[in-house]
Amino acid sequence: MKGIGLLLTSAALLLTAFQSVARQKKQLDTQRELCTALERMAAELGEHSLPLPELMDELSSDASTLLRPFFASLILSLQSLDEQSFSASWRQAVDRQLSLSAADKTTLYRLGSYLGRYSGQMQSDVVLSVRSELLRELQRREVSASDKRRVTAALSAAAISMLLILNL
Amino acid sequence: MERYETALQLLPGRYWTQLREIAPEIEEYRMRVGKPLSFVRSGREYPLSGELVSEADLLRTLEKATGASLHTAAPAMARGYLCVRGVRIGLCGEMQWVDGAPKGFHSYSSLALRVPHECRGICDETMRTLYANGFLNTLILSPPGGGKTTALREMIRCLSDRGTRLCVCDERGELAASEGAIPGFDLGRHTDILSACPKAEAAMMLLRGMNPQIIAMDEITQREDLLAVQEIVGCGVGLLATAHAASIDDLQRRPLYRKLLALGAFQAALVISIHGDRREYSGRLFS
């Protein structure tokens, strides 16, 4: 019985640690891909003044499974502008489709009130400024994630060792 | 979709029910920030009861008109209007100037949505009388909002369907209201349309490339347009155009139009006058 208890407790500890690491990795991957997409968005708006439906279509077709639902939902909202403004749809899509921290989502909301409303160059500038904020945050979080991974691994190993000692 | 429905759907949704029944008769909608939405019918403006128009309403209308891509309409907007499936939206507000040239708007205070109409047969009688001995270069006159563009569109269609090779300089995209390559209005079987090009350049291109028998253009309003008229007439090509004036006397009072008349380019005028809810079309010959 002691052996089974030990096994289950260790498995639970490892699972929790693994889930936390996986969630963080997903957030970081999303943020990294989003930064790449925003860079392209800024270029297309600034250099070619692409209409938003065309732009979202291009971004969606090149996006991975992490970002595709986000762009797909924006494409749908652009087809039903009678129902909701684009800025409201943008906010909704950020909330529902992106796996990001609350602070990053707040940074992204800002874009919704600029996209499609100002000159291509002005939109491009705002997209780039939002991108650099996200990128800064991403770099900071990547460092802290690596630290956190190390601490989590050490704590998990320590906890399992303690359990082993206590049960022997 | 009917044109009036297109225009109606550009307005905020809260007005749709109130306006839907009378929408087919409406010529224009006016949205002014802080004022009630109003509409123009038979040349008169009527305010609508209900919530006042806000700047957010104006932005939503522009967003719907451009598919949330105002930046793609920037060149037209810098000239104070944009055209969506035949609906012309006039803009007012604080303009943005860069290097001495208008680039767009910082903010919007008013929009005027002109609803295009197709009225078949309105010019039949006048055309029969005027053109009894063949086509005459014709200037269509009316005050703003009098229906010049509608009359021009109808004359183009009639002449073209009778076999005349007709080219249209559609600078603002309002005459044909094309979506892609397909005109939204029937402009006849023998009509070629050059849109989004200033009239003077368009006239030269059409003369060089399309071998027209008649060239049609809307709204002669500036000196450059006179050059286009001169070129067309100089090449022996027929001309159909419109101008803002209530009558021939009114036309002669304006310096630009005096110059136009001095060119001797037009032999006839079609004058549109509004009497209550009715429009009257009368043909006159220039002496």
C-alpha cells in the first residue's frame, strides 16, 4: 500500500509540474508566433495597404494551429460588420482564441481601435509598437520560464526524494 | 441587393426598422454628430426621431462601407468622398494634410449618403424631341440633388442600346457603380466604362484607345474638365455631360460655365426642375 501511495503522489506531483510547464510553453509559443504575424501585418499595411479581409486571410493561411482560429474568427467578423464593430470583434477574438496572459491580452486590445481606421502607415506603426511590447514581455518570460522549469524540476525531485526517504 | 437597401445597411442598425418602408423613395441620408439622422426625399430634408448620431456611428458607417479598411479608400477620401456599390458618401470633419496635400481625416463630423436610382424612361420624350435629327452634344442641368446623374445614366443606356458606341468617364465610380468588372447599373449594350480616372486623362485615353462615338461624363466642375471637353469636341466625338445649374441663365452667370459655353461644345441642354414631389425634364437648344 505504501508503495502505491508513493507512486500516486509522485505521479500527481510530476503531472502538475508538467501541466504548468506545458501551459507556459503554449503561451510562449503563441506569443512568439503572434510577434511574427504582427511583423508581417505591419509590413503588409505599411507597404501595400492591404484591405483587412485580405490581410487576415493571408495571415490565417500561413498560421499554425495556435493562431489559425484567431484569424479565422476575425475573417468571420469582417463578413458581418453589421452586427458588431471590428474593434469589438478583435477584443472578443483576443479573449477567446488566444492563449496569452491577461497583461498581453490588454496590450493587444489596443490594436483593435486602430486597425482599419487610419492610414496604412499609422496602423503599421501601432502594430509594430504593440509587437515590440509583446516581444519584450516574451523575452522576459522566456528567461523566467527557464528558471521556473529548473526550480520546478528541482522541487519535484526533492519532494519525490523526501517521500522515498519517509516511506523507506 | 437594391441600392436603397445597400445605403440603408450602411446606417446604424437602430434606424433600419423606422426607415425600411420609405427607403425606396429616399435620395440621401445625412448623419451629423450630435444631431438626429435625417433623410432627403424630393429634395427636402426631414429629421428622424430617436437617438442622436454620434461620431462612433459615423465610424461604424465608414467601417461597413470599406470592409473595415478605410486606408484602402484613402485617395478618394482625401478628395472628400468615397463610393460604395454606387452609394456616394460625402465626408466632413477635420482634414489631415501632409506636405501640403490632403491625406484624409483626423475626425469626422458629418456624412452624406447619396442613394443612386435607376429611373427608366424618364428622358424618352425629351430625347425624342431633341434628337429628332440626330444626336446633339448635350449638357444636363439641375441644382445639386436634382437627379442629373440619374438622367445621364438613363440617356447613356438609351443611346447605347440604340447602337451608339459610348464611352463613360466615371471618375468617382458613381455612374456605373461597378463591382469588379461588372457594372452595377445597366449602361447599355455598347458602353465602355473607364473609372477612377480624372476626366481630362480619361477623355484622352478613351479617344486614343476606344474609338467612341459619344463620351459621357458626370459633373463638369473645374478648369481641367474644360480641357477634356475641348479635346473630345475637337476630335469630332459626341459629348454628354452634366453641370450644376438650375437653368441656362444660371449657367451663364458662372465664370467656368461661361467659358464652357464659349467653347461652343454643346448644342442642347436637358434642364431638370423639381416641382413638389415631381421632376420635369425639358430640352432646350443653345442658340
